[in-house]
Amino acid sequence: MPTYYKWCSVKKEKQKHEYPSLEVTNHPLRVEVHNLKHNSNKSLLKSLQKWSSSFEELDPLLRFEQMNLENNSEPTIESDATMNYSKIWSVKRTAILNKYTTGEKLTIISSYLPGGEKISSFSALLRQVSNLNEKVKHRLEQLDDFDESSVRKTMGLSQQEFVTKIHMLDDEIKKAWETEQRVKAFKIAIQCSKLLSDISVMQFYPSKFVLISDVLDNFGKLVYDRLKKKSFGDAAIKLEDIDSGLVPESARETCQNWMFKMASIRELLPRLYMEMSLLKCYVFISKDEIKPAIARLITMIRGIGNPLVAIYIRVYLCKVASALYGKESECYFHDNLKEFLEEYQQIFLPAMAKKFGAQLLTADKYLSLYIPAIDWLLYGTLNTIPCKLTLLDELLQLCDKTENSELLLYCIVSGFDSPNIIKKSSAILDTIKKSAEHMVLLSPILSALGEHLCHADVYRQVSSEALSQTWWKIVSNMKSTANFLQVLEPWIQFACTQLSAQHINMLLRGTIRYMIKCGKPIDDYSSQIQLVVKRMLKSIPDVEELFLMDAFMPLVELVQTSNARTMMAKTVLIVFFERCNSVQIEDHIIIASLMRLCCILHEAINAVTVEDELKISSDLINKYIQTVSYQDDAREQLNFYVECRSAFIKLDSVLKTLVHAVHALANRARPARSRWLSRACAAYCFVTVPSLQCALCRAQLYLLGAHAALLVACVGQAEANLKAFVSLIPDIPLYVQEDGQNKPTHVKVVGLLSNFLSTLLILPDNVDSSSKAYILSGFIKTMERIHWRKTDPLYYTLLLRTLDLLCNLTQEKYIYHIDGVISNDELYGSEEEFIDVLENYATNICQELLVVLKALGDAKETNKQYNLALELFWRIIKRGDLREGSMTSLAINLWVLSQKLQDSNNKFAKTLLSALERDTSEEGRLLFDKLNET
């Protein structure tokens, strides 16, 4: 094969083709856009949450409880009322366990747990004081003497250790039952119930009640299942289907024996709990005994002196009754609630105050221990009363007459439905106002009332303003800033939905004054302020209206620490773009406010900021830039982009968005002023692009800038962009970081450089330059300076594309132009000197491709060598002048090489050969004949 071939390009005349025409009403490539009504901004929020979710991951140990809460958060009334009450209790049970925790050390007394300190047995104490007859004495000793060993007292337990011990006792009951040690199981259950008399750690008492009630339920189920099996065998029979008359005598006697054992328990509290756990077993004696037993238990609970212990045993009684009777049990809820109300003042006795004070509990923490119990009793009561408004009136009147009614008032407000509470909201506020100074539950009551009012129908009436004014008079006198903000959150939502913008602005001003006067660091309450602001943004009908209030931005900027300010700005921007109905933002006040928030985000970025945070901030700022519009005022729009560039210089993503926005601005400018604007926009982009860190991004934007400049006939600016592009080629990395992974740039570089070469076809030479096709010349020299691997597909692909460009540059008429730009075909008019320069470049590239072919052969890369040989062969027969002997000789040699490497029946080779066969020129037919001869 000759070592040198001179390339000669064929000059082709532009052919005119007659194509059939068809009249159409739409462009065939037009994309049909269907206007679907949806919130386009929601995708932004979801994408941001995807990036931030890793920072908000729930504790894995709490995830299952959270799932349980979500699945049961709004239980529906089913036809089976028993199942409904079971689900309601399941939700409340989980909420109690999550809320009432403690860091104090706990104590457990049992004779069936290892370790602990021995204490005197109850039987020894009983023998000292007992004068009972022998039979009763023996029975009491049997129940009270935990025979295996003396009773042990385990102290210093953490909450988790206590829970583990309770589960161990539950397992012991099951093991004893399975080994026929039923008395032992009974004794363990008694010991568990006795633990509920201990209120040494009040804060944990509701959770302790839940844990031990589960143990008692399990024990009661074991007894019931055994009696059912003795009565009916393995037959599947429901509780309501059991006929007491059909129960065998042996099973009846066994049931009575259990009742006698239960009745022989000396202490009242365990006796009551054990009887409640065995209530459903009365069905094996007589169904008619269950309801009288419940009524009796309701009155017997009066004997429990401690109000906290007493109300929770009432809760257990109602829970058991609801499992037995479903909806019919609701009367027992009402009866227990009335009993509690009669004993209500016991909660506030000095003895109780002394006890919770000794445990360092505040009054509000102490009263909160009663809330789950009252809620449960009130829930069942509300279901049994047909007219809830009447009951609400009665309870509110009771609150007016009762001292220390705040606990009851809170449970009323949180327990009743919103429509009824809204009707009585004025009366409730009046009740609160009378004793607000002494209420320790003032903030929970006002918060609950505010949440109800948030569900009111949207209207703006005088009554709403009166409510807001009364509420503000109460809340502005609060001493606790945390409580003030807790109350403010729902009430500000009420104001946003019901009141005028002026009224909302007054509330915001009052809030700022309160926060300044409180005398405490405002940053300590940044999370609560953030919740207040978020609530406002989500509830106000027109979110843009909020930014027009003079007190909104000062409230947002009350916090001073960097982290707090960043979180506040991020929250405001996310919710704003989620709810903003306008595609474009035109109001200057809103633009300035959002600019300030975006600057806060940008200022928080430093060297240690994680990539995900950068992504969130960039997305928010980009969204801001894309939505701001100054309509036809292009000068102001460009000034805005200039301001953004100086403000957000740290974020490459934002700078890229700005460059694209400026190009779009130049494109939509009116022709009368497009000249100065296009030049200004081109200059803006040319100055902005070097600030980017990624060389590949800079190269892409330089090329885009050249395109934009050519479209408006700014040839000088296009040349500057293309020169900068060429100088960047050696700096383009082999890999770039995307989504935390290194990804090769091969495909992107091929597309980018091919785009660049296509652009050079329409770019005119600089007449002041002595070099012909000087930018192309600079590109070729740059390619020569790069140390390419000869067998790299990227290298020889670019050589082929450059050869394509050179062949097209030699044509008398180029295949495409841009209006207003004189390309080289018109500039040089096929000048011989210009054509010689191009063909010299083409000859050198052709020789380099032959070198690559040899290197591929030496490296045994036969497939690549075959494809490259055919690619070059194709260019010779389509773009080379076959009248020149060097071109014909090179084509024949390339074909022979390809046939040595693979069979001519290859699809690619057959396609080339058939194309040559269809060539009508004399040179094409001669070459075809020669190829067939070979």
C-alpha cells in the first residue's frame, strides 16, 4: 500500500429534487401538548425531598410503630363495633407508649424474676396479724405466699429493662400455664396487677398501665380458652354464641373456682384488675351476671384512693367491656366518666401535689398523665350520646362551676368534633379568659381550640375577628415563649384562612414585638418559628399576598444563626414554589424577598457542604431565576441576571441556568433593539462561563454561546466563543462525577466536537487573519498536541468527522446557512488558494487514518480495522474525486484490505458496494468494475 495519497475532493452541484407536496394544518414534528390541571411545582418538592430524605430518616426502632400509627391514624366506624373499639385502643396504646417515657429508675417486685433484693414475704406478715379461721387463712396464704422463694425487689431499672422484665413475666405466665401450673400463673398475674399501685415514677405510669394490662389480657384469654375447651372442645364458637345452659357442670365448677380464687385476693386493686381480666369467663356460669358485675365494679373503684390509679382502672374496665359488648358498652363509658367527674377534685388535693412535686414534675406534666384516660372515657361517651352539642353545653357549664377545670376543659376541646367546638368557640374562649392567669394547660387548650377553628368554612366575618382579638389578648400575656409559639401555630392558620391581610399583618407585628420583648435568645425557638411560617405559607389562599405584608420578612429573619436562617429560607422557598400559582413572578417586592432568601441559602455554602445540600439549594435558586420576569423590559431582566451572577457565584448549576436564561432573553428580543441586547447577552455569557469548574460544562456553554451569537449575526462573539472552546479541548476530563459515580465522557465529547465541526461550516473566516480557516486550523493543531492512543475509537472518529467537514468546505455552495451570516462559500467563492489549504489538511488527516489502520492491525483489532477501512472507503467514493488516480488507488487498496479481514457478504460492505453500483458517473462505474475484478 503506498505511503502517501493526495486527497482531492469532488465538487458537487446542488441538485434540485421534486418532492410531492401535501397541504397540512400542523407541523408534522409538532408535539401535541395536552393541558392537564395539576400542580407543576409539586415535582420540585418531591425531587427536593428525595435529596433530603436521607437526613430525615426515622429511627429504625420506631419505624414499625410509625407505620402502625399511620395505618390506624383515622379508624373508621365498621359494622363490627367490637373491632372498631379494638382498633381505637390499639392507636391510643401506641400513642401512650411513645409519649409517656422516663429516664428515672424503676422498681419491680416479683418472686418469679432472677436477682433483686429479698424482702419479707407477705405470708409472714399475714401470720402476725391474722385471726381468721383456718380455711380462709389457708386460702389467703396460698394466694399471698409466693412459695418458690421470697419476694424479690429489683430496683434501679431503666425503662427498657422494666419493659423487658414485664415481658418476661408474661412469658412466665404462658410457660406456667403450658406446664399445668395454673396457680403459679394466677399468682404472677396478681403480682403484675399490684405493680399498678406504685406511682413512684408518675411520668411512666400510663405506659406501665398499658404494658401490664396486656399481661392481664393474655392471662384472661388463657383462662377463657381453657374453659371454652372444657365446655365445647375444639369447636369454633364465638363468645356471643355461647349458651350458659349448655356448659357442662365440670366447666362451670372450674369457672366458679377461678372466681373464688379471684374473690379471695386480699388487696382491692389486684382483686379488681383480676376480676376485670376474667369478666368474660362469667359466660360459663351465666351471661346475666356480666353486666351486674360491671356495674358493681364501677362503684367498687370508688375505694381506690389515688385518683391516677383509679382513672386507669376505669379505663381498663371500659376496655374489657367494649371487647365484650361493643357498642352496647358505651353506657359504661358514660357511667365511668360521671364517676370520675364526681371525684375530679381529688386530682388537685395537696397530697397529690406533694407527690408529683417530690418527683420534680411540673403541674402541667402531672395533669397530662390523666389525658389519655379521660380521652378514652369521653370517646365512648360521645358515641352513646345522640346530641353531642347538648353534652358539650353540659360539660362547659360544669367547667364554669368547677375549680381547676382546665384538665376537663382541655379534654373536652380535644375530644369533641370540630363543628360543635366551632359553634361554642366563643363560650370556650370566655371560660378560658376567666381563669387564664392560673391555667397550667392554657397553651394546649388554646392550641386544640385553634386546630378546630382551622377546619371552619372559609369566610371572613366580624365573629372571626372578635375570636382572634380575644385570643390575642390572652396569648400576648403568656410568660412562656415556647407556649406562645405553640398556640400561635394553629391560630395563625385560622387568621390566614378567615381574616384579612391587614389583620394577619397586625398579628405578625405583635409576634415580632413579643419575641423581642421576651428577653430570651430567639434562636432557641427557631424550629417553632419555622413551623409557624410554614403553616402560614401552606394555609393562606394567595401565597404571594404574604410577601406583600411588611411584617412577614422581618419575622422570617428573626433567627440569626446560620443553620437556623438556612433552614428557614429553605422552608419558605420550598413551600412558596409548591403553592405559587403564577408561572412568572413580576412583583418587585416578592422578587426582592425571594432574592434575599436565596442569598441566605447561598451564604451558607462552604467547603464542607455536602453534595445533596448543594443540589437542594441549586434547585431552589434555579426555580427562582426561571420564574422571575420583567415582561418586555429586557434591560431590567438582564440587570437581574447580572445581580444573580454576582450573588450566586458558588453554584455551577445556577450559573448554567443563568447562561441559558440570558440566551433565551436574547432570542425573544424585538428586532428593533436586538442588536445591542444580543451583544450584551453574548458578552454576559462569555464572561460567566469561565467561572464554571467543570471543563466539559464550559465547553458546552461556549459552543452554545457561539450558536446564539451566529443566530443574531454577531460573528466576532461567535469566533471568541469557538476559540475558547478549542483551547478547552485538552482539559476535558475522561470521567465526570454524576450521582456519586464516575462516568466516561466519550459519548459526550464525540457529540460535542461533531457539533463544533458542523458549526465551522457556516462560520466565516476573519478577513484580518492571514490564515485560511484559522479556527479549523487551530482545532487540528490542538488535536495534534493531545497524546492520543491511536487505537482509541474517539480519536479516529474525530478524524473522520473532520475529514467530512473539509470535504464540505470545498463545495461551491454549502448545504446550510444562517440568515445574515456570510459563510466561506460566498466569502471566498471557491478560491483556489482556500481549496488547496483545505485539501492539504484533508491529505494529512487521510494519512493519519492510514497510520491508525496500521496500528489497529498491529494490535490485532481486526473488527475496528475493518470498520475504519470501510468508513474511509465510503468517504472516498462519496466525497473524493475518483478522476484522480490517488483516490482510486486508495479506494481499491482499502477495499482489498477489508476483504482480507472479513467476507464481502458483510452487511456494511454489501451496502457500500450496492451504492457504488448505482453511481451513474463514469469514474464510479470504472471503480466498481475494478473492485469486482479484485
